[in-house]
Amino acid sequence: MTEENYKYRTSDLFLRNQFNGVGKFDIPEIPKSNFSDDTLENLLLIGFDKINTDQSNYERMVHFFLYDYKFENIWKKPDEYVEKLKKYKAVLSPDFSMYIEMNKALQLYNTFRNRWCGAYLASKNIKVIPTVNWGDENTFEFCFDGIPKGSIVAVSTYMVREHNNHADQKDFFMKGYEEMLRRIEPSKIICYSEPFSEMQGDIIYVDYELSGWKYLNKESLDLPLHNKKGIIVNKTMLQPENFNKMYSLKGSGSAYGGKWKPKKTEDERFLGKPGEIKETFDKNGERRLTKIGDDGRATKERHFSFHNRPDKHTNPHDHMINWDPNRGNPLPQRPINYPDVVPEFKYYREVNTQMKVNKNIVKNEEDQFKTISEFKWCVDCGGEVEFQWKGKSYSITHPDGRINIGEGYYIKDGKNYNVLSNEPCIDIEGMWGDTADDILEYIVGGDRLRDVITQVEVVVRTI
């Protein structure tokens, strides 16, 4: 055996055995750190991914509520970060992911890495607060090990709260939270993002927005206040107009972000009584029929509309509705056009005009795209969208299994006119793409769609 091989096989970073383990799986223990109440008052955090460039926020604690790839090096090369981390008030142990879909061996491994890194940093005279995370109930046999009773701990509710079109995962979270209270009996709980009202204990609420990158290097902030019983007395949520949240956190609950729920009122048409056909009308007053299958979910939908693209749709046309097996959201498929005979959809009332009347549209806030990611979700899931920008109408549809965007138009006397401006159409064929990212490169009114999608006025979106 060479000297080099001997050093490798006996190194601490290979064996990871330098700390006494507890529990069935010898999980390293993170020693308690003590903090005064004043130290924890108006607490803010900073992400580990910002410490290399940060030079002014040493009164904060460092958190790892980030995607794992952003902090893998704290496991691989911990010595490189010791001196940087010593400058901060404290460090929360790395929150390696514990998604419920993960293999149990990986969940155990990530619990070990969480505690090992915490114990290692503590051995370098850094104050460490254990971050607690869990999967389903099968992880309870190890996910709370390595944390002494009475410790201050940290949790995050950010990705288990309702977001985008996903329901909250409160039931999952509360099972683990209550088990944590029973086993660890924490003296205080640092909660990154707003706590659920059901959460018991001495909770220190840490505002997600104020701890984010947007508020680094601010000389003064209107900070939230906390009382000593964990009740939020004066919660400040700074959310500037048009500020898009960066959903960069992860690690808890479902890897898919929780099951879909109808967030828009119109989306409720996709759920109903088995066998029924639901009749609804979009914002243009155009009729839709949605057929509900045996499991209470939509199977097919008929649109009595051209969606302002008579070259891409007949009126009426149908969409088969599939369902995402992981997220649980509806996936409308490509339009089924009927240029000749229209099959029965329980009943059918013919609509024979191609000319669309320009209406005064009342803007509906729930239809507007708040983020680029919301737009991408809608379009990639098969949603058809009609929107207006700089006095013209545009439509997005899914003919031939691809995505198309172009001017919304009607036909009069054999000529094509923009639905909103009533001017002759310049771009009927539009642009084709395979993903919503492709479509975001389309130019509308001289602007790239990606740059203005949260500002356009959405008239209709089918999901």
C-alpha cells in the first residue's frame, strides 16, 4: 500500500468517524449553542451561496435552505469555509434534502451529512443551530437524532406552504413538527418563512423577504417583532410591486412541490361529479363543455372558440385532458379540429361566425401571470392563452403537438384583421416552439415576450 493510498483511506473526510454517534445509526451530535434573547431578536438570515461576496451582514445567521448543489462543497471541502463562517452570528446546519420520494438510504445519508457538518463546524468554534427536516413517518427513526434535548432548532415552512398552483403540505409538515417537539423538546424554534397557525412552541419567525438577496446591504429595515411565546406581534412583509419571488428553496415535502389545486376559479371546471358535463364560459363569453370522468377529473373539453386563430382551430374543437401523475394537474392536449362533421358532445350548438367582436375586457387579476415560471407552467401543461400588449391581440395555442404564438385575428371579406386593433394582420403564421421557453423569445410590439409577460393583459387562459 502506498503512503498516498494509506492517507486517503484513513482520512477524516473519508471515514467521517471523528464524532460520537447517537441512535441506531450513530448520527453525529451537534452540541448545544446558547444565545441571549437579545441576540435572537429581529433575526435575519443569509444564504450560504452569498457568503463569498458578502462583506457587511455578519450580524446574520447563515442558512442552507437552498438547492443542494449550491452547498455540496460544505460537505466535500468544509475547511475552505471555516474562516468565512466564523464571521457570522451563527450557522444553521446544512439542510440536505429529505423529499418523500427519495430512497430511504439517501434520506438517512442526508440526515448524517446535516449533523456531521454541524458537528464539524462546532468543533471549529462556530456556533451551530441544527436544521431539522424529515420525510414521511418512516424517517422518524433517525431524522431527529444528533440533536440534544432542549436545543434551539431551525425549520422552514416555505416550500410546504401553498404556492403557484400547488396546495399546501401542512398535514405532512405538522406530523414531523409535532414529532420533533416530542423528541427534541426544543427551547426555541427558528422558523424561516411564516409559521402555520397550528405550530406550538417558542417560535422565532424569520421573514423570508427580508432575509433574501434583495435586502442585503440595506442600512435600515423595518424589521418584524416577536414576543417570547412564539406569537407574531408585528409581522412585516416587504413585497415591492412586480417583485417576483425566487423559488430557490427546497428540501422538504414532495419533490414535485405538492399536489395541484384549482387556484383560478375557472380551473374548478376540471373537477366535478363522475359522468357530468360542466358548462362554463371564458372571459370572452365563449362557451366550454368539460366532461368529467369516473374519478371526478376532466377527460375531455370542447371549446366553442377559434381562440382568435381560425387557421389553427375550428369552432368548435376539442381537447383530451390528461393528468400529470406526480403533480396532479390537468394537461390539455392538442386541439382536435372538425372541419367537416362535428361529433356529439352530449349536445352541440353550432357557432358559425369567424368574426369576433372586439369587447371591452375587464382585467381579471387571477388570470395575470405573476411570474415567468407561472407562464411556463401554464403553456407547457397545454394551456391556451389570449393576451393584449400595446394595442394588439396575441394568442398561444398547441396545434400539431407544438406551441404556436401569433396575432389574434378575425376574417372579414377574405382579409385578416387583428382582434384588438382592427388593423390588417402582419403576422398570422407566428412563431413555433417546442417549449414555453421558446415562445418567450417571440417579439410582441417590439418587446421580447420574456421581458413583458408579467405586464401583458391576459384576456383568457384555459388553465
